[in-house]
Amino acid sequence: MKILIVKYKIEPYYSGDKDILLWDNGKNNIGFARAVNELLKRTGKEDILLLSDDAYPIGDAFTVLQQTAYSDPKIGIVQPKMLLPDGRIDSTGHRIVSKFRLGQMIVSGRGSHEVDRGQYDHDTELPSCDFACAYIKREVIDRVGPLDPYFVQGFDDVEYGVRTRRYGYRVVYEPRARVVHARGHVVIDDGTGNLRYRDALNKFNMRSSVAYYHLLAKNHLWRMLVTAYVWNILGILAEVKNRNAHYTAIKMRGIIPV
């Protein structure tokens, strides 16, 4: 197993392994996905573990991730339980909510900032996971390929999880493996006794976003085309009802081959 760390402005929290490969994005930020891909070129046939520079394992978390990965040949990626320094949940994987209206999708860190009561410990199947810490089998990298460099910062893990599942692999959550994720090291006391983190971006609304359409077209082109077609037909029916012959004729040209 090779541990891949993309460094930004600090020394990585975790340095206790000779199999660490480090990429310094501090001076020339080429984006997380590109940096990981550069590190992948320096690996051999080993599995990899992606680890944020501000994250570190509790106990034998990495060994547990590896054991879980090989408990089922269909498992491709494993995410641990990631905790904030104060013990609350950072992430137990992604939750993806798609709206019927084209161009809107919400991706959130499941359980983010909740008190850990084991509420997610039995819900282990994930649509995608957080690459602040993730164990990825070598066969997944060989078949699925590298990260998509289109995503400079963020959503690369969402896209890779979706792509991995398209190849028939499972993305799973392993609550027995625990990793602390400091979220940028900047702690703010909000006066309530809880701590919050300045860069804790755990929810994204990709409405009318270029990044969303790139993800959708790459992994769900048929869905995008069908949805667009259906909306076009609904628009035609609405204008027929409104007796707008000119607009109806224009829309009809979009669904009838000429």
C-alpha cells in the first residue's frame, strides 16, 4: 500500500510510514486531481490510500481499511469514519440528492458535524466517498483510470465514486476505521461550546453548474439526454395549451428529425 498525500501550506500531520508519496501543491497548485495523478505515476502495483495533509489515523485504521477492501472482491473503495478534532463526525461518506429538474444536484458529507452516536455504522453502501481518506484497490485504478483533472478542487471524489460503481465495484464505509480530519486547522469558537472550521465546505449546490454538466455528461449521458427530451415535450404541451403556435412549432423542430 502506498499512501498519497497532497501537501498545501503545512507539513502533513501523518508522517509515520516509509511508503508515503508526497506532492507539494503549496507553491504551484495544479489542483488535487492532477496532483494525485502525478503521484499515481510513481506507484507500482500497490493499492493506494489517499490521505489529506491535515488528517491522521487512530490506531490501526489503515490496516482495517485494507482488510475490509479484501473482504469482498466487489469492494473497490473504502472510506473510514472521519472525525473532527473535537470528536464530532466530519464525514461518513457522501449523500447525493438529485433533483428531477436538470442542472441541480446536492452533495453533502453524511453526518457532518453531528455527534457520533453510531447512527451511520450500519449504513455502509455509498454513492461516493470523501478523498480526505480513502483506500483504493489497484485493480480499480487499472480499470477505472486516474482522477478527472477537470475538477481542480472538489467533486473529483464524487465523480470517481460514480465512475467506479459504473465498473461494477462497491464504494463502502468502514466505521471501525477512524481518522481525524482537522479541516484546515483553523478553529473558531462560536460561543456555543462547539467548534466550527473555517473551510468546512461539506455541502455543494451545483445548480446550473458547468462542473455538474461535465459530471452528468460523462457518467450519465443517456439520463441527461432523456431528461432534456422530456422537458422539451412538456414545453410543447404547455404551449399547445396556451395556443402559442409559433413557439410550439419551434419546439417541435427540436424533437422531430428533419
